[in-house]
Amino acid sequence: MRDTIDINSNDNALFITSQCNNRCVMCCQPPLLRNDLDGYFQKNMALIDSAPRELRSLGITGGEPTLLGDRLFELLRHVRTKLPETEIHLLTNGRAFADKEYARKLAECGEKKILLGIPLHADSAGDHDTITQVKGSFEETMLGLYNLGRYDIGIELRVVITKMNYRRLPKLPDFIYRNLPFVEFISLMGLEYTGYTIKNREAVWIDPMDYQAELTQAVLELRDWRMDVSIFNLPRCILPKALWPFAHKSISDWKTQYLDICRECAEQPECCGLFATSRMQSRGIKVIK
């Protein structure tokens, strides 16, 4: 994470805290029991002051940013004052918004330029809660999504694909269409092989080559439902051509890498590349002529 705002970067973000109230089994940045909220708050307020007004977008991440409580809204209002045209992308597990009043306070910060990225690990409470390792997290997340929808706040559903949930990918389109038709975007995301994924390798790691059928079915059904679906963090050589239009450059510039063989690939300019932080890559990496 950078300590400055770089107008040319695709990944300017305010890091709120290393704490989290979930313990996701594949977390790429495992949470820490550290009293860091005050320090990061002051640092982030100063970063906002130093940011160029023409900054297109700004991420807010952690840990879990809502652990900042109402001071999160103070920070958001400061962004809106200093950077009135900047889009804000807030990554959160969404559980805090199960409190309708908390969702209302977020809406008052200017909901038209805020997009919340919220993980939904499965279409069932049992699977979702197993992945977060917090009983009741599915129910809180769903209630949070409904409260955010009540205030017309933009939502991006984020599904990190693991060995624990890939079989349920084909069930997601119907679940989202029937229960969450108000979400703006659905992002299906490849797994970063670092953090807790290494510790829980046997439970969570699956080569992306082994879930392409499930991914294809989910993406094309979401498209047929006229929902805005994207694929993140998966290079083009792994995906069937039918999915290329949905695959986007998504990995932060500071941790994107391409292998030596990628230099010979015709699709390299359009490909998201690979996580430089990942200690394992797919067996499907190859050159496209």
C-alpha cells in the first residue's frame, strides 16, 4: 500500500485498519489484533488533503473499514469536500450495514459517487459462514445489502472463487437475480495465492483450469439476466474465448507481473497478468499466438 497519492496509478487507496471482524479462510492480508485505527485515521485525513483534485478514483480498504465506526463518515465527507468529483470504492464485508441507521449515515455522505465492494462467498448461509469463519455473517451481510439497496447506494458483489465454493457458481445467477436484483456489478475473482490461502491450501486452493465450466455457466447466465458481470484476476490464456469480453485488467499495478513467456503472447496488452504476490500459478499459463 502506497503512502502517497499517485495520479497515474490504478490503485490509490486509503488503508483504514489491519483489523477485521471476519476471518476468511483465503484472506490475502490476514487481520491483525492491532490498535491502529487512530493512527491510520490521521494519516488518511492528511493523504486526502494532499490528493490532486482531478483524482479519478480512490479506494478505501483494510481490514474492515467499518470498524472505524462513525469516523468513517467523517473521512468520507472529507473526501467529498476536497475531492468532489472523485469516485470512492469502499471494500467492506457489509455486515455493519445490517444496522439501517449506519446505512443511512453512509447515504448522507453522497451515495451517487460511492460504490461498495461486498463479498458474497456463496448463495447459502452455511457455505458463506464457513468461509468467513463467523456464524451469522451471511445473514448480516444480506441484511446489509438490503439496507444499502434501500438507500440506492451502489453495490458491487465480489465472489472470490475457491475450492470451497466453485461448485455453487452455477447457482449464483438465479440467487442474485431473485434476491439482489438491485446490485450494479458482479465480479467473479481469481484467488491470490498468499496469506491464509497458503495456510489453508488443501481446503481453498483450486487451479482455475478446474472450474472453467462452472465459471462459464455462471458468467453467461448472468449476462442473459442482463446483469453487469466481470471476471477479475484471471489471465486470458486460462479462460475460454467466450469469456474474454468479461475479463478485465484488475490487479493493482504495484503487484502485477507477467512471466517471460507472456512477452510472446498476442493478448498480453489486454491481459490482467498475474499476482506477483502469489506463490503458485495455474498450470494453464501459455502463449496465445
